[in-house]
Amino acid sequence: MIELVEIDQRHKEGVIRILNMPEVEKWLIGPPYPYSEKDADEFIERCKIEKQNQKNFLFAIELDYIHIGGISLHLVEANSGWIGYYIIRTITEKVMERMLYGK
């Protein structure tokens, strides 16, 4: 099952691993590279603050309880914003198959 879940400490290792993958990093404009444990701690803390502010919403993407990526919604105004996401390339085909065909 594919789920969006709140990012917390249990995702720390996955965030570090995924954001240090060259095939993920090359598409991102924000996170530092290489991505450190300190970066992950700051990110997880920022996720908590953003949730309280109700302006930016950040989630981990999990496939069968395995952290495979992240997605965020950033509100600019009441009716506009932008979405960003990252996902492990090797799993993308499996995710799309499940989303499209329920396999």
C-alpha cells in the first residue's frame, strides 16, 4: 500500500539515504549535497514547525511501510501554491503500477 505519512525521526535514515542518491539529488534545488545527519535533524524539526504554521505540508511517501520518497505542498496564497516530490527511481515503476492498476 502507498501512503503519505508525517515525516518524523523514523524517516531520518531514509531521508539521508535517499537524498544522497545521485539520481535523486540531481533533480532537487534545495537540499545540500552530500546530505548529512545534521541536515536530516534540521529538516525533521522544520517539518514539525511547518505543520504548526499550516503553510507548508511535508510528508514521507511509503510503500508497504518502506520510506521511498517525499512530497510537499507549499501554499503561496489562499488559492495557489506549488508541489515538490522525490522518489527512489528503482521503485517508481512499481509505484506507478500500483497507482494505475491496483497491483
